[in-house]
Amino acid sequence: MTSLDQAECVYHPGKAATSKCKQCGQTTCHQCTITGPTGKFCSTPCRTANEARVMQAKSVQDRALSRSSARFSILRRTASKLFLLFVVLAVAALIGSIFYIPYLSEIVFTAREILGI
């Protein structure tokens, strides 16, 4: 790999290079360098190709984050439902222990015997 101090412009031999193309690695002088939002390039096709690659990578990353977010949302909803079910069962067990309700109390007492409470 050649350092920029000793490199020449690919379009102007003999002229010192000031930049290296982010897409293909060719060296260019200040006059030939094309600056884009994603870096410095030797030509417009290189700039366009790099910007397309960056946009594609961003799109892939956004889709991955979207899937991850959807999975987390499903997990959170499931955990919320399980917690609500636990609370309802705990309240029913408490009521069945305190007050005599024919079917509920029998279920609570049977569950307590099984659990050894």
C-alpha cells in the first residue's frame, strides 16, 4: 500500500495525490477529488456506488432492528399477560382462603395441599 505522501494522482501523473478514493482506493489530487456525503472519491461512479452501498447497509440494519423490536414487543406482551394471570390467580387464591366460596375454596385448599402450604 502506497502512502499518500509519495502517491501521484491517477488522472494527472506527476502531480502529488491528496486523497484516496473511499470506494476503489485510487489516489487523486485536490483538483480531481470528488467529495460526497460519505467521503472522498476519484469519480462520480465511485461516489454513487459507495452511497448505494451505504444506503443498502442502512436498509439491512433498519430491517434487523425492526425484527428485533417486533420480537421484543411480542415477548413484552406475553410477559404482561402471564403477570396479569398470576395476579388474578393470587387474588382468587387469597379470596378463596379468606372466604368460603364453594368451588373456589375447594380448588384453593386442594392446591394448597399439593403445594404443601
